[in-house]
Amino acid sequence: MDSLKINNFPIDDICVGSRWEVSNEDQLARLIAVVIMGQAAYAAHIIRELMPANPAFSNDALKKEAIIKFTVQDTPQPVRYGYPKVQRDGLIFEVISWIAAKQLAGKNAYLKDPHTSSTSQGLDGLMIELSENGQEILKSTIFEDKCTTNPRRTFTQSVIPGFIERHKNTRNSELIAEATSLIKLSGVDDVTAMRMVQKVLDNNTRHYRAGFAVTSDFDNEEARKNLFDGYGEIKGIRAEQRNASTFVVDGPLRPWFESLAQKIIAYIEQLDGDFLNV
């Protein structure tokens, strides 16, 4: 069962669009819990096989650690029991973005696992798509995922400058390292992976995906065009290489994520203290 409904469509002659919405909130909450419990590989299996979501295993310590990551703690304390709301919501949305990519990914696509902590740094997401024989990179996609109450400002002041920096190939070492790890998942040896990974530096095959959690205010053609206006500042590529994704929530943004976080916590709390599901 898919947790998200995804529709792809053109926005203008600069970029293409993708709209996500929840189709099964219980499944979505459970998948997010599984990923944050460190089991993205099993979550990928669940998505691929359309299975009901449950972790592969659990114990009390793992549950406690996961619950902290969904709990809000806006004021620093000697003992951490949660994270600032903005960071917590950003972590949840990064996992949702990964789930959306997994639902659409083909058999030769490999995705970087999402972060399991809201304080983690580095690429939000990376997807590598290989040729049928697995010997060449056909497409690489760099993700920027943002959960903010001011998406337009974030797009122009954070996302676009970050993408332009990537496009100039000034931050290559992290990209090469992440892409190499993904390529090796296909089973190739180290030397072959090194030969193949050079393709991630080729702007002709590189795609960019800007993903935003938004309210219904941005859920129309004009609003989407205005939100992603300026995507063309990434020069020398085709429209299909610029992906503009929106995850549309029902109601105000922060309360919606708070409600989902509480559902995730409730699900984790009811799991048996120690079990093995594989």
C-alpha cells in the first residue's frame, strides 16, 4: 500500500512539477518510524512490496531513542528529551521526500538513506539511476528538502544558491563519496565504481529536485510557478532536470506536522518491547 499519492506534471518551460499528498496516513507514520529506527533498508522493502509497515525488529532502547527524535524541545536542557520543532519537522519531511522518491524509483535506482537525526549535516538526498546492464550512470538527482513557513524566501535564499554551488562543481568530494556508496550497492567492484562515479560530475545527466512541504495556499498552478520562479538560474540544463516538488498538507503546516509526530510516537509506544519481525 502506498502512503503517498504522487502526480507529475509540467509547470513551465523552466522546470517540471511533482505533487505529493497523503493517501494512507497510518502507513506513512509507520514508515517514518521504521526509517528513524535505523531501518531504511527494511522500509525500502516495505515500499517495494506494498506491505503494511512495521519495523524488522525493536527493543525498548531503540523505541526510546526514536521517540526523542519526534518530541519537541525548544529550550536547551541538561538532559535532551527532544529537538526544536523546526528541526523535528525538517527530519520528518526529509523522510517523506525519501518515501516519495522510493515509490517512483525503478529497479536500477539507488537512493541515499535519509538522516536519522535532525542535527545531521550533508546532502538531504541523492539518487543514482544506472543503465540496464548496471555499468553506467544514466542520471543523478540531488535533493533539497525544506519544511518552512516561508518557502519562497527559502527557495531563493537557500535552495537556489546551494544548487548553483553544486552545479559549478565546487563541492564534489561529498557527492563523489555518497554516489560511490550507492553505486557499490549494485554489486560492482571498487575499481568499476570509481570509473562509473565520474559521471555524477556531468551536468548533462545531473538533475535537481527542490521539495517543499506546503499548505493549500501553494496548491494551484500560479502559486507553484511563483514559488519556483528563479529555477532557471541553474543554467545550461533542460527543464526536466529541474524538479519542483510540493508535499501538500491539510491545514496549517506546523500543527499538521505536530499531529503526524504524535501519531508516530503513539505507534512506536505500542510496539512490543523486544521483537524480531524477519
